[in-house]
Amino acid sequence: MTTFRDDEGMIWEGARDGLRDVDFDHGTQGGFPVWTFEPSSAGWLDRGETPGAPKANGDSVFRPRPAGAAARRLPYYPDPLADHLVLQVRRAGGDPLPGAPLVVPVRGPEIAYPDLRPIAIEVVAKARSGRTATHEQVIGVEAQGGTLLRGGDATAPDARLAAYALDAQGTLIRDKAVHGRSVAVTRVLLELEPGETFDVELWFLPSCDNLARYFDVVETATLLSVYDPKTGRVQAGETALANGIARWTGETPEAVAARLPRLGGGDVSALGQRTLPTAAIRTLNERVHDMARRIATPEIAASLTLHAIHAVDRPLSVPSGTFALRRLSGDNRKTLLDDATMPPPETDEAGAKGVLVTGTVAFDPATTGFIEIVATGAGLVSGSLDRSDDLKRSADQVVRGLWPVDPATGGPKRPTDVYGFDIAPDGTVAFPQEQAVLLRIDAPTGLWPSSDLLELQRLARKNENSLQVTYPFEVGDTRARLLDLHVRTGSRTSTYFRDRETGRALPPEATLREGTPRRIPLRATKVPAPLAARTVLPSTRLIPVPRGAWTFEVSRQALLRIDSRRPGATSGIAERIGVVLWPPDLHLDRVSDSHNGVERDYDTGTIDVLARLLRRDIEMTGFADEDLGPVGSYVTRWGRDPIKGGPGLQGWLMPPAAFPGLGGAKRDDPAAPRETRWDPMTDPDEEVVYVPRATLRLPAEQAGATGAATTLEVALLTFRPRFDADQETWFVNVPIDTFGVPEPFVRLGLVRYQPLAARGLQLSDPVVEWAQVMPGRRLVAQVSETDAALVTVTVTGAGALRSVAEADGHDPTRLSWWRQRPLMRIRVLRRGTDGIDAPAPLADSGPFGRQEGRSPWAECSYIPTTQDEWTRYLARPAGAKPGPAGQDDLPRDRASRMRLPCLCAVHPEPDPGGAGSLRWCATFRLAQEPLADPAAVYSVFVEEVEAMRPATYRAEPLDETAADFSSLDQLEVSGPRFAARLELTKPAPRSRR
């Protein structure tokens, strides 16, 4: 007998209970102590120490009973027929694993009722091995030798289980238990690899004898097997008995019959006062007991299910994938996903905004709960690249050149805050990168039937394998983008983890794996908007040219600056501004040397050079826009300035050499060699790209009016747009080589070009703009190595030696001589220690030094404004000396007020080094050597101007036919058409050896 306590603390005696070494002593309610959880804490142990307090809800705690504990409030009597514990492992929500369940005895010869041996199930984390999970691989009970017994091996008569003790800290110790400090247990190991999730179903199993002795399920099964409901009698004979039993056991009658004699004869009284053969009862008892070892049988014992999982805070491996993006409308995407036989589209749907994500992913299925395809791209979420409607400066700020101020900091706002994109000093822009999840697939059970994204989406649409598919973000426009796609996977078991310090769930970034991004194009499905050109102006670029220690050079490259209104990037990333050229495949030498012949398209690429030369049968002399059809008026052409003399243009076409950037440009052509082929995926910001062949489309409103052919095959020279934050315009600079023709006019055919689109959607409607090209210039300053005070300044470049309207030719005494050609004002400047630039003094003597009666400064800048003034200048006495104002011996005109006049501005001469090129040259002998003056820095400053008749004469009206008109002729000097400053830097000292 054992002493117990009731609720009022009174002592009573009862039969001895079991688990005397286990804490079953909750202070107020009896039973196991409880570990309870609260949102505000990590939990606490309720041992019933507060009188009258109810027992908390939570998990029962199994731990040793302290020595000297008071009498229990409740006794613990285990099931007297529980002889074994069966542990069956199933996949979560699925079927049992292959193999036999583990059967562990809880009693033995040395353990008698009411005692039993507790089972300690230790879940062991194993490394990934690639095994196939079976009962034999996953679960076992440790024997004395350290080996693991599987299945029913532990029930063998010679099986000896290892002795383990569980202490108060929950530690298993391989030793005998110590009273008051530990409990003797049997150790069962459940070995799980990362991500494995199993349901472990447990039930007690009586011995075979106890099953037959105490459970009527055996007699009931026997009665149903041998009873004949038609006669109401038990069937006689082994054959009838074997047939009846076989119907319920699934065995063959022969196998059952073979066992009956071994089971012995005799009858027993059973249910319904029926007499059953003992052999039949024993046969069915073995079958039921064997079944109860494999399957939980509620008629014999209730079962309990434990959820075992090898949880990981993040997936085991870093994911990767290959992707493809196709534009599809939402309805067509649904149709594709619902029809498993429909192949994915090979092209994008015109005008579609939706996106279909396909491809394959590699990840660790067992530890992954969801897959996300994450995209990062310019303006992906906001849906806009250049928001010209709301992100801009006010009109007043633009006119006054003011920049918005950030009220929070008091400083200027960032370009991103003003325009929505960042702007570099050179005008290149960087659109903000935005991230969104295009596709998410969840597998709560961890069962991934495929790694193919399209197949997974289709299965999820059918609600198969518990898959769920969502599209967290839908692209809302048709613009092209370069998306960096990567796979993001999340652990399906991360919710089991808590932060060690706060007890809260782990942050999302601690539970994810991110793959390496792969750049994938999302193509445009709509043509770019027509270019809204604002102005096309002549522009230049000064390019320093390194020379020797005594020679200094700078070149001016002629450009056309094309300004266009906002918005830019109307069709998405990589959009370019293109100049329309004809014929297509311009790089294949289709234009003749005379620029008057074009090789036919079907002869392009002919190997026989002679045959190609003979077949240049498109004669361009007299060719007109209409000869190319209605679209011909959008082809880029040029023509000479009708008021300029000099060489004329050769032919109707602008040859490839007219565009210096074309020869070395990358080609947007799959057939181009790899080293010259342009890939918008890897280098979308290439400055100049040549497109050998594109289809130019006539604007829709014109096509409807003419009803004629609306397309023309052309070539394009495309440029990367830049942004002018001061004018709030997009612009490109197009270099032009005029071949010595002075200031020709160019009719530009302009389009927007989107390489990330289908061929029919790449070009916008064309527009036409006119401009005049400024000539190129080359400025060279040469310091003589033998006479270091001698400086020669030379300017070369295209220009006209005469005006077409002037009939007097080159009479240097006539004022018209000044207005027939561009003039150069050339100065050598000296900057002293005061930091002020002034003309450098000339040497007092020697060639190219100071001239008597002329200014002592190194400058050629004088330009007369009247014929009378020019005549007086030429007649000026060489020995004339300056005097007080109005009292010198000079005529009283502008020349007299100049005091000692400087040398005349430099007139051009034909340049022997280039056809159609002019040359301006001036030489100065300075008072000091410019590269040796320690107190000053010397530079050459050149301005190009033109002298022209004024729009209004000083005395109106004038009769140009009058005999004295020439003496009344006047000039006005234009502003600088070319200006350059070239510093004469001192050469580095030579090292001595």
C-alpha cells in the first residue's frame, strides 16, 4: 500500500502506483507539472506552489522526482496490458515509411506492474546523405553494445537494451538511474535529415497472449471468419475453417490450413454462446497481433501522434535558376496555365502588359517552403522612368536658372528628388532601381513535384500537391526593362525559431536564401513615341591633341546637338535616338566613291568584287525623295549653303564617312563579328550603335492619306540620350564630317529606337529637322626650338574663300574683301603674377616683332567697319607716331582713335594639306621666351568671326547703284563662331645621365 493526499491535505492509503521516480506531484491539482507559454515571456514552470490556483495550461513536464517528496495527490496507474510501445513513422500527412515500425518493450522480467520503463525519444539531427527514408534508416532503439535495433528486433528474447538515465536538466546519461536525481529510461533515436518532417504515431501493444486472453476483438474476428450465417453454425472441418479465416486475413487458404494443426485442437465458448475452435482463435490472434504491430488499431489501444521535424532557419542550399519572360495579357496567361498541352509562347504579345515567368529553378526541396522570383529593374514598381508631368522645376525656376532647395536641409535638392533620376556631370542618367516579386509558389508540405516554373504554376492552378501560386506584383506598362532576376527561397520551418534574446520570430532576412541575379530582358510591346524635337543646333567639341614639348594642339569637332522635350525613355530602358540613313547595310560599301551610285539590295554581299562594281546600277544623280516612296522624305540628306563659295557636295547621299562615329560603332546585328556586335543586355549605355537594317514606317496619318507603300528599309546611327538639367531637355550630339564643304545644311530624319522589342515595334514614327553644320577646326601653336621667342599659330578647316554674291573677287583694297571669308583674331596672352591676362609684348626688333607705327602687342585683331576707314588704314604713314587724343597725325576716324592699331585679323589661304580646307597663320616674336618666363604663363587665344553688311546702315536710305556707294560701304562683325584657348605649358626638364 502507498500513502496519498487528498485536496484538503488528508492522508489516505491505496494500492502502490507506478513511476515512483517521476515527478507526478503538482502541488494543487496533482499530476505532472506544466510548462506554460505566454506572449510576454519565454514561459514558466507551474508546480502548483500557489494554494488554490488552478493548474495552468501547457505541456506536461517529465522529470525526476526529488528525494523526500511529499505524498502524491494523485496515483499513477499505467495500463496493465501495455507490454510494448510501437513507434510508426509516416511522412507528414502521408503514408508510413517503408519497413517495419519500431517495437520497444516497456516491461521485462525485472520490471513488474505497476512499474514500466519510460521511453525517451531523442530526435537527432543528421547531415544530408541523399538516403531514401525508411523505418530502418530513421528510427531505432539503442542496445547495450551501442548498436541500434530496428523493427521488432528489441522484442527478441536475447535483446538487451542499453541502460540510460534522464536527469532533471533533460540530459540522457548512459548509466544507471540514481534515486532522486534521475529516471531510468530506454533510449529511442529518431534521426532526421534537414527538412524532413514526419508524424510519429505511438500506441501500446499487449503481448500476444494478453491479446488473446483479454480482448474480445480476437474472438469477434474468429467468429466472423468461421460462422455460417445461413445455417447459424460454425463451419466444421479444416478446409472450411481455413477458407473462412483466409477471407479476413488476406492469406491463401492453403497457408492458413498449414498452420492449423500446429495451433492445436479443442474448442472454447465464445460470444453468442458459440463454440469456436481454439486453432482458429490462435490463428486470428496472431494475425490481429501482427496487424497491431504495423497499424494503429483503436479497438486495441488508442494512439498518439508526435510531429517531428528537422527544422532549419533557412533553406539548406543557395537557389539558382534560368528564366525567360514573355509578355502575355492576364486572360491569355490563365488560358496557358489551364491547358497543360499548350506550349509557352515564343514571342511577346503585342500591347500586352502582363508577364509570364518560365524556366527552371534549383533549390533544396526538403527545406524550402516557398519560391519567389524577384525582379530588380529601373522604375519597375513606380511604372515610370521620366515623369515629366510632376517631377520638374517650375517654369520660373527654369527661366531664372534656379535650383530647388530642400526645406529640410536648406541645401539644393538631389536630382533624383527633382526629376526622379540621377544625373551625372556629363548628362548621363541613372534611373532608380526598384524591386518586386513577380511570382511566388508555396509548398506548405515541402513536396515539390517539379523544378519547372511553368509546370509548378499549372499544378498550383489545379490545387495539386497543396501548391499555391500568387503574383504579388503585376507590371503595369508596356515599356522595356532589363531585369535582374533571382530566386529567393524561404524556410518552411522558420516559424519554429525564436530570437535568443527577444523571444520573437526571426526577421525575414534571416530565413531566406537569395540566388545570384541573372539579367533577363522584359521587352517592349508598343512602339516608342515620336521624338518631340525642340531644337537642332550646331555644336562643337574641343579635343586636346597631345604633341611634343614645343607643339600644342586642340581640335574642334563639328556636332549637331539634337534637343528633345520630355519625357524620355518612352518605350523603356535602352531607348536611343536614331538618325535615319539610306541605303540599309551601309557598312557593306553600297555607296559609290562618287556618292552618286548605290548597289542594289539583292547584290549586297556578292563575293565577286568586279561583279559588284558593275552592278551599282541605282544612279543617284537627280534622285529625289519620291523615288524612295512616301517614306523617302524622312531619309537624312544634305546640301551646300547657297551663299557660300568653295567646293560642293558629291552626290545626293550622305556617305558613311560623313558620320565619324559610324566606322568604329558597335553593330546591332546578330550576324556581326563578336568583337563588333552590340548586346543591349550587357552594355545598354553604349554611346554610338549602328543598326545596319531597320524598317521605317510612315506615320499613320500620312499612310492613310496616300494609300501608298508605308515602309522603307533603312540603316540607323543611334546615340545614347543625355539629359540637360538646365534646359530640362534630352539631347544627343551627332558628329558630322563635311568633307571640306563650308557649312552645309542637313535634313535629319530622326526616330526613337528600342532594341528590346520585336522588329516591327522598334522604331517610332519618324520626324524631320533641319540644321546647319559648323566646320571643324584645328588649332596648332608651335614654339620654335631654335628661336624660343618665336610663336607660330596656325588654324585649319573648311571654309569659303569668297561669297557667291560677290563679283569683285579678291581685291584687298575693297571692304568686300573682308566679308568674303571667315576671319581669325589671334592673340598671344600673358598672365602675370596678378592673374590678369593681357596681350604679350612683341620683341622690339627682328622679323615678326614690333612694326613701326603698329601696336606693340602680340595680336592680330583689327577689322575695319567702313571703306573709308580701311582706305585710311592702308595709307597710314609707316612712321606715324601717336599723340594726345585728337592731336596726332592720323585721320579722325576709328583708326585714329585706336591710337597705334594692331595687326589685321588673319585672312585664310587655301590649305595645301586638304581639299576644300583653309589655313589661317600668324607668327609672333615675343619680347620674352614664353616657355622660359618664370613670372608668367602664356596662352594662345583664337576667335573666328565674320564681317557682314549691316542690316541697317548709319545713314539711310542708300543707293547701291550710286557711284560713291563703295565709299559708304559698311561692315558689322559677328560674334565668335569659333573660340579656343591653348595654354603653352613649359616642357618638363630633361634628366641628366
